Amino acid sequence: MGRSEPVRVAIVEAQTIFAYALCDMLSTDPALEVVGVAAAFSAEVLRALQPDVLVVDIDGAEIDLMATLRVCDEMRPEVRVIVLSLDQQIATVSKTGTLEELIDAVKGAAAVAAG
């Protein structure tokens, strides 16, 4: 059965114009509710906004991604984090993912490297 309430999304983005552009774009989908935008991540952001999904841009800001993930895991382990980056050298695959997901990520990374 599908989810009846919209997915609550919080955006962590240091560049205000880009943050609100993301907000506007995500808000076009009725299944999503952007609950807030923050220039930096903190436990208070997580507590105040109560997101289901946290979209974090790691470019251009001093964001400690591992610390962010730890705080999310401690405070709201159900929160999922999506990382935005201009760095095409970064790819993430969950350790609980499938072999096919890993193979696809490896092939995708190789394709980016080949240009």
C-alpha cells in the first residue's frame, strides 16, 4: 500500500538561490512536502523540521557528512539522506544493496571517467 501523506523533505544548502530553486522544483511533486531549508545542518534542524528525507549539498560548504549521518542515526534513524555533489568521483551504494546496484555504480563511474 502506498504512503498517504507526502514525504517530508528538508534541504541543507549553503547557497540560498540554489536552495530555494531545489525547494521550488521538489514542490512540483504532490507526493513531496518541503518542510524547510537550512544553510547548515544541525541537530536542531533535524528536530525542528522532522523530515523523512534530508537532501544535503556537500559542495561549497563545510559539511561533515559523517557527523551529519551520525546525528541522523542517533536522533531519527528512519531519516534517509540524499547527498548532492558536483564531484562526479563520488558514488554511493548501500552495503545492503544488490550486486546489480554495485555493478551499475561501477559501470556508471567508469563511464563518467571515460567522458
